[in-house]
Amino acid sequence: MSFNSFGHLFRVTTWGESHGPALGATVDGCPPGVPLTEADIQPWLDKRKPGQNKYTTQRREADAVEILSGVYEGKTTGTPIQLMIRNTDQRSKDYGEIVKTFRPGHADITYYQKYGIRDPRGGGRSSARETAARVAAAGVARQVLATLVPDLKITGYMVQMGPRGIDRTKLDLSVIGDNPFWCPDAATAELWATDLDALRKTGNSVGATIEIVASGLPAGIGAPIYAKLDSELAAAMMTINAVKGVEIGAGFGAAALTGVENADEIRLGNEGKPVYGSNHAGGILGGISTGQDVVVRFAVKPTSSILQPRQSVTIDGQPTEVITKGRHDPCVGIRAVPVGEAMMACVLLDQLLLHRAQVGEGPRGVIG
Amino acid sequence: MSFNSFGHLFRVTTWGESHGPALGATVDGCPPGVPLTEADIQPWLDKRKPGQNKYTTQRREADAVEILSGVYEGKTTGTPIQLMIRNTDQRSKDYGEIVKTFRPGHADITYYQKYGIRDPRGGGRSSARETAARVAAAGVARQVLATLVPDLKITGYMVQMGPRGIDRTKLDLSVIGDNPFWCPDAATAELWATDLDALRKTGNSVGATIEIVASGLPAGIGAPIYAKLDSELAAAMMTINAVKGVEIGAGFGAAALTGVENADEIRLGNEGKPVYGSNHAGGILGGISTGQDVVVRFAVKPTSSILQPRQSVTIDGQPTEVITKGRHDPCVGIRAVPVGEAMMACVLLDQLLLHRAQVGEGPRGVIG
Amino acid sequence: MSFNSFGHLFRVTTWGESHGPALGATVDGCPPGVPLTEADIQPWLDKRKPGQNKYTTQRREADAVEILSGVYEGKTTGTPIQLMIRNTDQRSKDYGEIVKTFRPGHADITYYQKYGIRDPRGGGRSSARETAARVAAAGVARQVLATLVPDLKITGYMVQMGPRGIDRTKLDLSVIGDNPFWCPDAATAELWATDLDALRKTGNSVGATIEIVASGLPAGIGAPIYAKLDSELAAAMMTINAVKGVEIGAGFGAAALTGVENADEIRLGNEGKPVYGSNHAGGILGGISTGQDVVVRFAVKPTSSILQPRQSVTIDGQPTEVITKGRHDPCVGIRAVPVGEAMMACVLLDQLLLHRAQVGEGPRGVIG
Amino acid sequence: MSFNSFGHLFRVTTWGESHGPALGATVDGCPPGVPLTEADIQPWLDKRKPGQNKYTTQRREADAVEILSGVYEGKTTGTPIQLMIRNTDQRSKDYGEIVKTFRPGHADITYYQKYGIRDPRGGGRSSARETAARVAAAGVARQVLATLVPDLKITGYMVQMGPRGIDRTKLDLSVIGDNPFWCPDAATAELWATDLDALRKTGNSVGATIEIVASGLPAGIGAPIYAKLDSELAAAMMTINAVKGVEIGAGFGAAALTGVENADEIRLGNEGKPVYGSNHAGGILGGISTGQDVVVRFAVKPTSSILQPRQSVTIDGQPTEVITKGRHDPCVGIRAVPVGEAMMACVLLDQLLLHRAQVGEGPRGVIG
């Protein structure tokens, strides 16, 4: 109901603007007794942090998280955890000239139409800076997940930038951290670098597609109908700035398949668990996890803040040309990778708690 | 929170199984004084109804809706509206031989793993029959929308079946009702007929892509961050059976665009409202409507119930081959069209009520 | 959010009017695998049923519950359970003459002011008949509670009718079922019979106070701050028709106590659990159960539908005198007893599921 | 769902402990364009602030509120408002000796049993200090209420302390601020001063009853069944620390009344609105406001932290005697007055927004 919260039982409410004194997340419903310090959260924020290479905004933010509540002697107490990140480099003067104009492709026009407010400071609440709060909250979720499902592993990477996709036959998760694009294909990463250098010089930007994979999630997590795991993941990913599409497993590709092709055949594996011959389902059937990898992909549109002139109107209705100076990401998709991982972590934990509530911790439908 | 409800203020809870005595929807939060009779809802159910042509399941259901509460003298009272649809053709014997096996690509295995229950009667709660309840609920939503935003028009159609997409240059909304595929391109509809005849003969099925367009929605509807209009729509569409992907506007195509290409340029129209040069945004910026058409597409996987044998396991863990006899849709995407329209109606009404709650009915940010 | 739902995880939505074709409850979030048939629910409805003696309304309703969904082969499936009760004795003609007047003390005036609807048929949705749906839903809750906390016992009884209260020194739970008042003090029950006979003859009605006790609830159930067990119980009891006050343990009496008097002293019992010297807390401290009896009391105002004339206005604003004929309870408090028990069952189950979600089933803070 | 949030549309989440670095409230769903500065909120916090006279705890807190987000150029933006209050006088050493014991009547034992955590610092999250965050949030609510219902007035006062109640015939709202007890009867205030001086000398504490009245609320606000205005108010008041009972209008007194006595007779007033001959209903019928004063009373138990020894156990299960030194309120009821007002403000605003969502701003049922 609340516009700035997500999650049912592990519930995160984010707050704060790009250019205010601080932003943060209120994390409610966290299980008690989980080890948690700021040092557990900071690495995830560092991964998302701007200004780490020439392909992301040059805004410099320490993004240092402070835990203001909910932790006592290094453990969660079960009460709300307030995570605050102070803004330290909010040069709002950069935005001065656009106070009265609307950027094509940017939310400033719809915020104004909805609320009657024109807050030009870095996009206010619609800034991608809000995602820092999610990443911090997900740092808490990961600590809990580590206690509940120690084998769970969440990995995000970019699979397409502009028209160029990775070569799936070269996919190597071990190289993701070796390039500025979280690209799992080293050769493609080099081509992207060339592509993006060219785009930046022309003051243009570009879209991207991100893939997030969760392995190690047990079967049976999720719920039918309106809390389907895929629906929850789609909602979560679609809340990330600039995301315009979400798909699970074969996704849009499934539209082109036949039933024979799409059916993931089943056999019983050595450990007495079902093993599937393929994963078109992306690890989810009927909204509930199968035990296979959960595979989500989402498309990120190109940054709307570009240096090339676009036709627009002023708040007074006058025609104008907009060029957005300031510090912007030429490909916001890059920084969406850790954010997508964060949303995956939050959704999975929330669903695990929901499952525990309804079904308990004991055994349920066992095959064989 | 509730697994079988959706919506925040206009809140729908569906119940019932494919092969029980009845199914239905409890609609809560409906504004009072809205004209509503069963005759207002029935046409939408008839549109979704199975057995209307050879391309949908031959199950025969009247799908006659009964209003059990919430209406007095032909008007809504503001109290909950119970919509019940009796099942009349639930031949559960068709499913007899699959009681102990799991269909590849079907939710029966995950329901069993979650709940420890194996209800073989037509898929139980995971059956697409549940969508009848949504369509009925959306019939209520449409009556309310007609009073709040009379110009709103929601149109759904199929744009791809298997590998074959429509020719966008031939798109003609007036022909949608003239073919069994809700196809807006008459020539493609004929090709689909040939394609699907061939598939049916081999006992196979096929996927599809559906597009739902809402025109006439005012600007300013939706909310930032975790109740973004696109996020709500993505969640809603992804709850429809067999849906594996959702996109808004340019969607996954936006990943391949540059910022220059993607920016929908703005000018002020004759009526004093912004007019856009394109609609890559799909009518939504920052989670809030722009006033352009809201454009959503979703991919439907092929029906998992097919007549060709697939490898699987029994509940006892034994390897087996599954052939699913019974009455199934060779392309469930066809019947997903009115369901997608229904979800669009419910989401938009819910968001309109949320907007009225927070911002009221008075004027807000006006341009020019 | 939803106006006709309660509970967070065990979520009940009731629907239906006093004089429509049926009413019922949609129960969502029920754990799977719990034994459930209509015969498990019916006894609770029979206990609440009108017309059982001369002190309750003479309306004759079988109140036969039908389970329309969510149960397969006698066990819950984890999907929504639809409970329907058909209305069979809705003589709406009884209300004919009051269509245009408002009964003093009745909700018909506020419903009209809110919704602009005047549904005279037996109070429509505001009728106490809605509580049948709650009692049915609580029948489901009790089945689940029996599996989760077999020692839990919920007992309700009337402790005051009009100015006359029971003699606490004579309290004997074994006699509750022996008189028409659910009175745990046989001597007082006889006096109440005399009192109420006199009131009925004059066409008057009277208020009452009900006490509901839950014994056997483990310590640690509930939550701090805004989901306190006492807050949830207060909200639940206050939703029962005609309830005007709720208290826990010493309740309003605690205002007159000193800290020395009010403190329930603690020692360790033989079973290694804390034992308290008194129970002013009513089994709840800081919103969380102590393991003592949970004690809730609520006050029920006298029925507003009486045969003595009261000054009122018509819908046209004209002064009028109202006498409410028809079949009414001279003391609605009597039939509120099983309803209060029902709400206790629903709240406790919901809280147990919430607790299991956040804290799990394993050990937590153990004393000694 | 979330344990630390309340409200449906105007949604407040509080966070922070008594002895951490800060506490606060995240306010979501606030309408945009409402004037708001820290100076609008601070007076309400000052009213609740400890240490203002010898009858409240001697802890010294500035309770200075900082707005960290959601406000731009002195107006709300419609995005979440973060209100932070730093703790400045958290002498946790005062509590040192009680780390291993449980105070009779205090929540430390149940928090431990639930979460397995023993945070001795000032009661952690269960401290009444949490109410500062509510009062701050209500400061925002009041600003919105001032724009929506300018005539609304919320007044709280103490009507009983220990066994001594006020003389209702002397009730004079103008003297409430003239004594340290928020007492509307000057003579009783003097007697309370004598009573409380005596109690403090013996290291004892005492309970109280508070009354909160809202005048000027239009008819039609609230909702039937599970979001009844009285249920929402009861839940809200019962979440305040140490509250053990809540009643509306005649409340528990209604149990002793007859229907003839209890019925508030109606006539049409000069302004064309219904006027009532009495207000036993406390301004609410069927969960919906009548337009009369909304009258809520709640009972506050005596502070459990007292200087007289009480029997208890240690965390190791050993018997012990507890004396709670430190700075405590001899009558926490005093400081509950502004908190009760705050909860009233938040509930009424939330209900007004819910009403606007469902019914709109236009005319509804008009009498006459």
C-alpha cells in the first residue's frame, strides 16, 4: 500500500532524495539474532557506488552506511533497522538551468503533473541514488539468507549493451569482476568499452540488459496466484529506475517455442531431488520455485540525461531545447547490476519467511 | 500479503479450483453508487470463455456470474461484492491417469513440493480457470472506470504466435474481433490458423505474445518507487498463468537504443497538454502516467499439457513418460488476451483510487 | 487496507448482507494439510445461531456452512477456503416502514452519510449477521490451532448484563453452557433471566460485558509497537457490532492501581517456566504474550432496535418517532460471546504464523 | 503486516531505541504541497518532552526533530518524510544492575522470550521514548488535517489518576495547560499533585485514564467491519506503552445502559445537519463518524519501573528482588496525553484519505 515500501514480512521502506542531507532504508521484520555490522553491508554499497570508473557518473559519494537502530552487540534484535547514508557530493547547482524545463524521457514531468512539485535537485526522489538504500537493505537480507539458506548464491551480470549481446558460449562468471561492465564474457567487455567510449564522446547514452541468477534456492518457495515468485520478482525489478522489461527463464523467447521444446523434462537425481533437462522455466513453475536456478533478466533504457539537444517544453508551456549537463551515467545499466542482485536478495528472503509462516520448517511434499 | 488478493484499494481476492463446485472473486473497496448488474459483467466472461472455437479447450462452461452481495437496487453499496461462477463441466476423470505423475512444465510438482498436496483435478488452483474470477472482478472495475474516466479504453490483442509476429504496418484494431486469435492483422490471423492447425494435429502447443493498450488515462496516475505503475502492471500480468515476461513501451528493445533515440520529445498540443513525438516510454515515466497510451506486452509460454510424450517422474520417484490427455488449449495465449485486459482495468482503477486518496480530485501540476 | 478483511497472514475477508442470498468468508493463508470438513465448523455456527432461546432474535437460520474451495480429500490445500452460508429467513418486509427513517443508535444514518445508499433490509452489511462469517472462519482457525498449539483453550462468557455483574468468587466455567447467557455463575444467570424478561416486556434492550480467556498460549507470541497482541485483540473485538470498549487484564481498573499493586511478581515454576503471582497484565507485556492466560473483556452496548419510541429524522430531514419492530436481540451481548471467541482464535493463529515467520520454530530466549 | 508501521495510506513507520544514537519516523503517503517545517512539528514534541516538571522522568532530551527528506522549499513533495530525533541523554549505565533480571510488569521478559535478546539499555524498543517518533509523525498529520478539515480540533486530557477522577461538572478545557497533569479540572489537579508527591516519596507509581476528543470531524468518515473508525482508534491507542483498555463514548458504561437510555436521539439542526440529543456513541456508529465529537478514553497502567522491591527471576532462573533505579515517570499517564492526541491525528487523517479514495470529494448522502 505504502508507495515507498516493498516486501511483506521482510519489509523495506526507503526514503531520501538525491540532493537532501541523507537517504536511507527502514528495514522491518528482520529475524533476531543475525550477525550484522556496518562492515557487512558496506561492500555491497561499494559495488554500486558511483565514480568507480569512467563509465559511471563522476559524482563522488562515500556511500558510508550507518546503522542507527535494531542492532545490539553485533546482532539484530528483531526490531526495525534504520540504515542511513549521508549525501556528501550533492552539487545541485549543476541542475540550475533545468529548473523550468522537462527532460524528454525523464520523470520530472510526471512528478510535476502528479504532485504539482518541481524539485530540480538531481531528480529528487526519482534519482537512481535511491537504489543505494535498497542495496543497503539487501545487505541485511543477505546476512539473514546466509543463516537460512547458506548455499544460496546470487549473481548478476550484464548480457547486452546497446545492440551488442554477450556470446553465451563464452559465459564465464569468474570474469564478471574483472571489467567495468560486470560482463561475464571478456571479449564482449572489450567491445563494450569501445562502444561506450564512442557514445560518451557524442554526449549520448545507451540501454542494457541485466541477468540475475539465484542458485541454491530450495523447491517450494513462492506462492500461487497473486504472490507468485515470478510476479514478485517482476515487480521488484520493474521498480528499479529505467527498467522497461522483465522476464523469467526463457522469457519472451518462450512465445516462439512449442510445448515440446519448452517442457523441462524431469528425472530423479542422485540426491533424491528432481533434476531437470533444461531450465526454460527459469526455476519457477506456477509461481513456486523448482529448485533449479532462478533466472531473471531485465532491460534498462538509456539514461535520459544526455548532452545532445532534444525538443521539450518549459513549465510555462514554451517550446525549448534540452541539453542535460551534469554528471550522468552513459549506461545506467552498469550500476543496475548490484541493484538487481539486491532486489533478488530481498524478494527471496521475504518469500522464505512467508513460506515458513504458512508451511513451517518441517518436511513437505517429498518426491521418491 | 495475502496470496490470493491483488490491489491496494480496489482489492480482489479470488478463490476456487478448476474442479470444485464453484470459483469466484471477492471485490472489496469498490466505490458506492456505481451501476452494476450481472449483465454488465457477463460479456467479459463470455469473451474469455473456453470452447468458443477449435483453438481453445473444448471444456464447456457457461461461466455465468452471480452477484451474491454488495449491490442494492442495481448499484454498488460500497461493501464487498461476491462474484460466484459455478463449475458445470468439471470432468475430473480426464485427469485420472496423471494422479501420480508430474507434468513437465506444469505447476503440479511445485505445488506438491510446497504444500505436500497432490490435487490432480485439472490443476486445482493453478488452472487457468482461476482467471475467470479475475475477468469477473474486472467487469466491476470497468463499471467504476466508466464513471471516473469515461474516455479510458483498454484494448488487448495478440502480436505474436510461435515464431510469427504480426505486421505492425497492417495493425488494424477494428479486425481484432473478426478472428479467433484477437489478432489486429487479418493476414497474419490466417497464417496463424494454418500454423495452429498443424500443431494441434501433432498434439503440440505454442507460445504467444499479447499487447494491452490503455488509452485515455490522464497524466499523473501511478506512484514513485515501489508502487510504480509499470511495476504494478508487471506484477499483475506476471500473475497470469504461463506468463514469462512483461515489458512496457519499447521494453526489451530499449536495451538496444541510445538516449537520443529513446527520448520521447515533447511539445505542447492544442489542448494545452503535452504531446509526445514517440512513445518508447509506453506511457509511463518514473512510474507515473504521461497521458500517452499505456502499452504493456507479455509473453505466454506454450501450454505444458500436450499429447507428445515427455520424460518425468512419479510421486514415488520413478521415471515415467507423460502424455496429457484431456481438453487443453493449444495456445493459451489466445485466452490470455481478455485476462490481460482485465488486469489492466483492475490496476488502473486501483491506481486512480490511490491517486485520489493522496492528491485529491483538484488541479495539480499544469503545464503552460 | 481492505475494509472487509482482517489478519495479516491468516487473512479473512467477509462478504454478504443480512438479507441477500448468502454471506460468507474467504479465508486465505491457511496452512496446508490441516483436517477440515464442514462438520468441524458447524458446531461453532450452531453456538452463535439465532433463535435458540427466547433471549435472542427469533429469526430462524440454519446457518449451514458450505466449503466451496481450498479443501481436498478432507484436508486444507493451502489455497483460499471459501465458506458460504445461505440466508434462508430474510423477511425483509419486517423493515418496510423504516426505509426512510434513521434508527437512533443504529449505523443506518452513517452508512447513508458515507455512501449515499439507504439499504433498509435488516441493516444490510451492518447487521450482526455478518458475524456468522467470522465464526465460520474461526472454525478453520481452530482446526489449525489444534495442530500448532494443542493445549490452547479459548473460553468466553458474559460477566455483566446491564448493571448486574457476576460474583467472581462463584465463577465456575463448567456451568457456562447450562444457561442461555453463557454465564459462569449460575445464581447470576437466574437473576439475569428475570431482568431480561422484564426488559423484553417493555420493548427495551440492555448492554453487557463479555470476557474471553485464552489459556495455553506460549510466551513470546505477539509483536512490539504496532502489532502488539493487545492492540490486535482490541482492534478485533472492537470490530464486533455494538462493542464500545475493550480491555486487557486489569484494564481500566489498572488506572486506579499503584505500581506496587500492579506488578505481577515472577518466580520460576517447576517446569522451568516463569510463574506469575497475579495476572494484572492479562497475559501480555509489551504486546507479547507472557504464557499466562490472555484475558480480554469487551463492552457491548444495548441493541438500538427497540420497541419504545425515540426521536429521529427521516431521510428528508423531517422529525419522526422511530419504533423498530421486527426480530431483534434484547441483549446482543449474549450472541457476542461466540463471536468474541472467534476473533480470539483468528488473532492468535495469525500471530502464531507471524511469529513463526520472523523467529522460526526453534528455541528462543529461555529462562533458567 | 509490518510490525513497526501503522496507517493504511498515511503510513508511519517508527524506528530506534531509547539508548541508541537516534530514533525517528518514516512518514509515507503524505499529500503533496502541504506547508511543513521543523518548527511546525517541534511544539508537539516539546509538549511530550520529558523533564518538564517533577512529575515526569528527569531524563533531559532536547527532542529536536530534523526533517531529512520529503520536503522542498517548505512544502511536502508527496515522497517519504524522514523525521529524526537524536538521543542526547542516554545514560545507559543507570540500568547496569538489571541486565540479568526481569522487571515485574515490564516487557523485558517477553522481548527476551520472543527474540532471545536481552537489551537492557532503557528498555530498548519497548521504551516510551518510541512515542516521540509518533508525536513527530502526527505533527505532519496535523499540517495535512489543517488543510483538509480546518475546523478539526483534537484535545486530550487526564480524567483519572489512581482512584481519583475529575469532577465532570467542573470540566474546563481552558485550564488543561495550566497544570502539569493536563487536567481539565483545576481543583482535582491540585489533589493529584498532593497524591503524586506522596507516591513519589515511597518510590511507587500510579495509573491514569486519558480522554481524547476530536471535534469538527465530518460525518461519514471511517469504514464498516474491519476498518471501523472505533477499531482503528482502539488499535492505535492500545499500541501506546502501558495502555490496558480503550473505550469509545459511553464505553464500558454502555454495558449497564438500556437501549432507551443509550439511543442518541436525532433532530435536524439549523445548518441542515443532524443534531444529537446525547453522545453515548462517542461520535461513531457502525464504525463511521456521525459528525459529533469523537470521544476516546484509554487506561494507562502504573509504571513498572519502581523503587520498591518486587519478586522476580534472573535470566538464569534464579529468584531475585528487583528495584528499578534510574529516571522514571511516577505516572506515565501524564505523558501519554500528547501521545494519545498524536494517534488520534494520524488515524483521522488516514481515514480521511481512505474515504477520499473510495467515495471521492463530491457530495454523498445528505439528509433533508
